Amino acid sequence: MLRQYELVELVKSYDPDADEDALNRAYVYAMKKHGAQLRTSGDPYYSHPVEVAGILTQFKLDSTSIIAGLLHDTVEDTDATVEEIRELFGSQVAQLVDGLTKLAMIELKSKDTKQAENFRKLLLAMSEDIRVLLIKLADRLHNMRTLHFCPPEKRARIARETLDIYAPLAERIGMQEIKTELEEIAFRELHKEAYESITARLNFLREQGSNLVPAIIKQLEKDMAEGGVKATVSGREKSPYSIWRKMQKKNASFEQLSDIMAFRIIVDDVAACYQALGIVHSKYHMVPRRFKDYISTPKPNGYKSIHTGVIGPENTRIEIQIRTQEMHEVNEKGVAAHWAYKQGEKVVGKNFRWIQELLEILEEASNPEEFLENTKLEMYNDQVFCFTPKGDLIGLPVNSTPVDFAYAVHSKVGNTCVGAKINGEIKPLRTVLQNGDQVEILTSKAQHPSPEWDRFVVTGKAKAAIRRYVRANKREQFVALGEQMLERTFKGENLEFNDKVLVGVLPNFEAESVEDIYAKVGEGLITAWDVMRAVYPSYKQSKLGKVVKSFKARSFGKSEKKSKSEPVKIKGLIPGMAVHFAGCCHPLPGDRIVGIVTTGKGVAVHSIDCKALEKYASEPERWLDISWGEGAINEVHIGRLKVILANEPGALGDLSNLIARHEGNIANLNITNRTLSYFELIVDIEVRDLKHLTDIIAALRASKVVSYVARASQ
Ligand code: MN
């Protein structure tokens, strides 16, 4: 275990301005807090955070990170609090420790790593400060290094998690070194036999003198020198895990794998990389399809290098990587390397694609601390990740609500959701979900998607489902209405009406079913008369006037047979059917009314005296018997009056006072004519019903400034 002064020395070796006092205090604090706690290895617990801090010094991280590394388990495992840490070590350290504690809690929620990709994204999204992630990876690395102390049943789970989540995460932020070590340890744990046989094989080859690594290095160095390229050559056997992966990928046995050795040529600049490549390719046969130029096209994580496979010195197939020193450090240390470069006032180029944002901050920031402070991991800030009660992770766009979550789980869950528990508490369906929330959806079979939801859901799936439902629901209304209209039209002419007679005319209306015809009639796309004429081509329709007259005679005042379910303000409509009041006649409750089925806009309610109705005289199938129901009382309607006022001071004021005193509200007022002696006005008044308007009219008539008042009709 690193001693206190050793750790401080390490930090000071690359950061002379490091806060020595704070480092010392943090070391002691961690030691005290973890006290007598022991690790499964039997070591004192505090050796773990100290080792984690040690790993972090290899990445030359700032003292804030090192201190947070020392304290990373104190809040989770001891009586330390974030507040206390803030007081003792400042808000930055406290924030990092808080972030790490949250990550630890999230880990507990996730019960399996099936959804590793989502979990990785969640970790990235939760690690608001990139240092949180770096410390987390160092933490995991140390836990893996000491994995053999764990009980066997725990080991496999931890190793799998490491392989599924942490190694790819390390790779994603470009930390090759950590990634490789995590993978090797996990591999040894999960595939012990494969690991052992590969290692034994490698040892055997070495003993046989088949380990040609030193000889090949020497030859390559000579080649470079002769070609005039200054280069450092290194070589190694590939790691057991990468050999095993290659065996799997190629479905090959160990013997069939020819290139188990990899060499690295490190040169000064990009031009030298291509020079070195030229030397290699002109001297050795290239193995087809093994050449990759990640310098001109870097990997998404920023990795840059040239890879090539050749039949190299000693007639052996080898892999060669060519890169600059700078590329090498970035490849191995990833994000941390950027920080180290900045520390040395040496800014690397814009070679990371996904990390572009980091680099922009890096370039703008005046000092390394500021860089790290501002370096938020923004790659998944457009997403949130939430847990199901079973521990599955659901990824959603930011601002998603429980309804979005429900639809993401399953459309059925979405369609029937009535409420949600977020982290165990009942919350409104419009609540915006946060990263790591555990969401439980409450459902009821009686529930339907509500058009209201459309206002706050953000996922396409939820929006589409809600609209589909509303549309399907509308269709139901159109079907019912269409059937009613057709039946009345046919019976009014004493013609036989049933589904059978309609089947024959389906093609006439491009309908696939009788229901389609109903829907089209209900929606007003075709008229009932069109259908009737198609069914009975030879039938001559009766005098239209007669139809309208008889319709008028029988309709009003009587309650309708239909719609006994919910109280509707207008009787005779199909419940829920789109309905609006015609602008021409402003019918009021109490007025005698009639419904006209419009094209695609549902039913327009007209007053029975409205002149606009003449237009529909030849289409009696559009007419709908309707009347006012009890529900209308609290509705506000517009009553339109024509008023003639004496043109004298205060007349308009008197008018509005009078209307207001009778609880009417002027919605619109338009002077249509004005002479020396009078105003002529059209006044729209919000009223409850006809009686209300009549009362207002009576009051106006009694006023001495009003010379004429009546309901306006066009
Ligand atoms: Mn830990």
C-alpha cells in the first residue's frame, strides 16, 4: 500500500502546485473513517481508496481528483456526509464524492447486465464531471486486481459486469491501458480453462525458443535506421484475452492463429508514420486485408494508429502498429492524456470526434482545473435512463414522462396507465423523469389513452399511440353516425336497409367493408344519397322539400332515444362526436336547433331559423335531429345582438354597464354604422343560454339610450 508521503510525492512529481495539505488531510480522513473495516483480503479497508488514488496518479490527475479518490467510499460506507466533506475539502471534492456515491447506488439497482449498453450510457450521463468516471474506473480496476480475494460466487458476477460495462466504458473514453487490464483479469476469471491453455501454449512456445520478439524488434529497428526514420520499436506477445477473442472471431484454434505477436513503431510525427509504413511494406510482404489507417480515419473514441500485417523478419506473420508518441499516449490514456497535456501547456489537436466538446472547453479554459471543472460529459445529455421495478433500464429522450416510460415498456402498459410511482412515491403522469429514477407504472383496464397526454409526452411511440387511439375512436363515432344517417335516408324513402344491400356497392366507394361506408358517410366524404343511388340506381328520390318539412315537424322538444349514457349538452348527437356552433346564427341553449353533418368537421349546430340551412335543403341525409340537454347550463355561448344606440355622450358606457349588470360579458363589439343621431352596432355577448340573452335584451329595451335591439341574423 502506498504510504501517505509516497502518494503526496507522486502527485507533486507531476503537479508541483498540488495542495499538499489537503492531500494529507484526505489520506488521514479516509483512514480514520474506514477505521477498523477490513477488505475481504484481510487488508484494512482504507488501503483500497489509497490504491485507487495511486492509480489516478498514473494518469497525472489533479489533486482534487486524487482527494476524491481517497474519499470515494466514505459517504457510502462510513458515517461521513457530503456536507462534512464539503466543509473539509471544498465543494469540488464534495461534488465528485457525491457523484461516485450516486453511481454506487445505481449499481445496486441494476440486477443484471443484459442491458449493458444502456447501463454504460447511464453511467456516462450520471458522471456529470468526467473525473467521476475516471475515479470510478480506477476504483473498478483496483477491485479487479484484488478480485481473487472475493468469494467465488461473487467473482463471476463482478467479472462479467467488468467485461460488459467497465471495459467498454474505458475504451469509449479512450483509456486503452485500463480497458486491457480489466479485460485480462475478467477473462482469467470467467474462462479459466481457456486462459490457462493459452498461457501454457505461450509459455511452451517461449521455451521452444519460438519467442522471436527480441530478434524481430532488432530487425525492425535496423530497417527504420536504414530508411532514415527515427523510431522506437517495441514488441510483445498478444494478451491471452485478445488471442482468445481472435480465436473466437475467426473460429480458429490457437495453432491456426499466425500472428500472436504485435509490434509497435513509435515515431516523431505523422509524416514519419507513413515513411515507416513505406519501409515496412517495401521490405516485407503485406498480408491482405490487414492494413488499416486509423490516422486518416480515427476510431470514434479518438484512437489513431496505422495497423498492418506482414510476413516479417524470421518469416513470421506479425502485426505492426505505427503511431506518434502523442497518439500513443492519447490511445492509452484517453481523456486523461488530454488533461496531462494541458498540464504541460501542450494542447493536442482536435483528434477526438465524440470528445469534440471536451476539446473546445480544453482550448478555452485558461488552466487545467477549469478544464476539468467544465468538462461535463455531454454525450448523453439528451437522454435519461430509468429503471423498471425489475431493474431493467429504459433509455428515453430528455424530458420524458411516466407515460413515455409506459409506452417504452409496452404499448399495452401505455394505453392503460393511470398513474406512476417514481422511486416509490406516487407522482403525476406529467412528471419529468430524471436519470436513475425507478419507475413503476400503475395500470387499469378501464383506462384509455387520453388526448391530454399528447401535450406532455415526448417520445414518438407515445405520441403515435395516443393519436392512433383518438383516430380510431373518431372512426367509431363516424361509423355510428354514418349508419344512423344511412338508415334514416333509406327508411325515409321506404327502401330496404341492411348491411347486405351495401355489400354490393363496396367497390363504388373504394370501401373494404360496410363499416368503411358508414365511416365515409359519417365523416361526410360521401353522402347517404350517393349510397342510396348506388344501391337502387332506378329509384327516383322524392321531393326534397317534403323531407325537410317532415323532418322539421317531428324533431324538436322530444328527448332522443340515443345517448342515455353521459350527460351531453346536446341530445341526439353521437357521444363524443366533434361538434361546433355555427358562426352564422349563434344558437343559444333554448333556441331550436338542428345539426348539419359537415365534411370532415363533425356536426355544425345551427339555429332552426338560420338562413344558411337553405344550402343543405337538397341533402336531407346531412340533417341531424338534435336538441339541448341539461348539461348546457354552465356553458358559455355567444349571443349576437344588433343594437341601435342614441349618439350621445356615455351611451356606449351605459350599454356595457347594463350588459355587465346582467352578468353578460361583451366578447366583441363592432360599430357598423354611425350617423349624427345614432350608432348601429353588432354586439357579441357571452351568455349562459337563450333566457339569459332574452333577459339582457329586455333590460336594454328598457334603457333610454337604446332605440332598437334584436338578435342579429344574417
Ligand atoms: Mn471503492
